[in-house]
Amino acid sequence: MITNPLTVTLDHGQVTEITGGAWTPAVYVLLVVGTVICGRLWRLLPSMRKGSESRS
């Protein structure tokens, strides 16, 4: 699950309280992992392109 359960409390059709809906720790882990992977690809792709140009 990406977020905690969201609870909305209504009183006579008006919202009186909203609780929950926060990101779970898994979201933060995925954010860090995704950032590291993107950073690695950012440096890897240009070096792959330079290597293929020198071979041809």
C-alpha cells in the first residue's frame, strides 16, 4: 500500500475532520531507489553513446 487509509468525518454534510492518507515508509524507500537508478542511468547512457561512436 502506498498511503495509509484515509478517513473523512462529515457532520451535516460538512467535512469536520480528515485523518490518514500519509505516505508509508515503502514510498520513501522506492523514492530513494528510483533516484539512485536514475542517477546511474544518467551517467551510464552518455558513456555508452561515446563508446559506440568511437567504434564506428
